[in-house]
Amino acid sequence: MSKDGSSSFLTTRLDDFVNWGRKHALWPLPFGTSCCGIEMMATFASEYDIGRFGAEAMRFSPRQSDLLIVAGIVNTKMAPVLRNIYDQMAEPKWVMSMGACASSGGIFNVYSVTQGIDTIIPVDIYVPGCPPSPEGVLHALLRLQEKIQQGDTNFHRREREAKIGGGAQ
Amino acid sequence: MDIRTPVPTIYGDFAKKHMELWRGQGERLKSTFPSAIEEIRWPGESATDVPIFYVSKSQLVEVLRFLKEADGFEYQFLSDLTATDEEVEPRFEVVYQLASFVSGSRIRVKTRVREGERVPTATSVWVGANWPEREVWDMFGVRFEGHPDMRRILMDERWEGHPLRKDYPLRGYQLFPDPMPINVDLLKD
């Protein structure tokens, strides 16, 4: 901050500071629908301990969480539920698509399964694997933290939402 | 191996154990409902493990009630209720899998339905037929006459078509992302 009080320098630093706080206090909402949910639980448990990265405060209420972890298959009938939960989350919010089913439908290339949750909600980071190992989830979390530190993600999210065509107006 | 060779299941060789019982039951069923029994397929002669009774739609409920309650039959348990799309006329076969706790035997009852026709509901005989019949409606589009709650059970209420029909595309995705409340009008018969 310069002596005359102009705040340009301060603003960027403040953003950095806020992002730094956000990335180290991601409160995940576990949306575990199948076996990926088990690996997610393992990630949260003491062996891998996601709490080392500040994301151990699991919240089952969408209004109290930042990070939606979609772990597992999302059937067509589950799609409106997922969309509803996403819309209920307060900004800023991020979405992790965990596993092949959530990312692309996986092996379930049939009428009853959504072909990736990015057809319903915008996704910030994908974790490959069937199911992904806990290390994979931790890796994705660290990449997401980098993303958050860089600023982002609202602008990009709006872009993605426009592609999907739905979303919070 | 001939496809008609009876295959022993985990429950034992049904045909060896129950063939005499089934023959007697078939005779009695034919004499009780001469017009209702269209055809009987026996294990050993057709590709089946238990006898299949083809029953005409009009007397289906009477036959099912008779099979459940009459002495010597007592198939109290509706093990499964489903349908098949045969792609010929008549298009669908509704299948009732029955089991008896008295004799330990199982039989299969089928009724042939054309597209758009309705089958009398079996909920008056077995209350548990409610949800399987809803599933048959959902997956095959066969409606049941007199059913108390005839609406889709598995797919979204806004779904178009019936996914287990042979002409439904395998990847016929339909996506409903809006968290729209259930439309009551779509639930009406």
C-alpha cells in the first residue's frame, strides 16, 4: 500500500489472502452414491487424513459447505436432486467429480445413467479412477487448492453454466 | 446338450421332484377353467424348468386366485411379476412366478397382451403385486386395470417411452436436471 492510500496493491494482496484462507478451509459435502464413497471415507479417515489439508470438516448440509464431492454414479432420477443440492450451496463453491461414473458415466453407457455430472452442474476438477485411490482424491484436492489460490473460479463457472444451459439465474 | 434337457438348479431337480404333482395340477386346472388355459408347456418338452401355464387375460385373476387358494395348489407366494417384449403379435407376455410353501414347488403363469391392452391387476390376490405391476408399466408400458396407484416407479415422471421395450434405443438418454417438483397431472391414469 502506498503512502497516498491508493489501494490497488492492497486489493490483490487481500484477494490472495482470502483465497489462501479459502483453500485451506474447504468444507466438503460428501455426495457418495456408490463405491467411490467408500474410498472417499477412507480419504477422510485417519490413514490418509484429508484434515492435513484443512478439508476434514464434513458437512451434510449444502448451506454450510464449499466443496461438493460427487463420488459415484448419478442416475437420471438423481440428477434433479444433485442440481438442487448444488443450487443450495452458497458461493463460493467448488465441485469435485470423483471417479469414472461421475465424470463420464463410466461403464454405464445406458439410458438410466447421466453421462457425467458436468451435464447437470459445472465441475471444477475431475478425479479419474474406478474408484480413485485416496491419494488421487488428495492430489485433486491439492490441484483444486492451486486453482483457488489463483483466483478464478466464478467467471469460469458462469461460462460452463452457460454451456449447460441451466443453473442459478 | 439339448436345450430342453432339465437343468438341476440349486433347489434340486424340480422336474424329478414335482412332475407328477404338476401333471395332476395341469389336468385339474384344465377341467376347472377349460376356456382360460390356452397352452401348457412342460419341462422336458419345452425349454423351461417349471411348467408354464398360458392363461387368457379375461380369466387371469380367477385362475391366480384359484392357484393361490385351492387345495392341492396353494401357491401362496408371488415370487416375481414381470413381462417380456416378444416383438411378435401379441407383443407382450406378463409373467407370474408362483411358489408354494406347502409342496415346495414352483410354477409360471403367463398371459399374452397386445400393445395398448390392459391386464387385470393381481393386487386383489396378492397385495405385493402393486410395485411389480408399476414396474411393468414403467419398463414395458403395459397398464393394469384396477390398479390402485398406476404410475411410474423407477424412471422420472417426465420420462417418455418405456426403456425395456425392444424398440427403445439402448442409449436413449433423457436428462431432467431441473429440480422441478413432481407434476401431479402426469401421475393421473
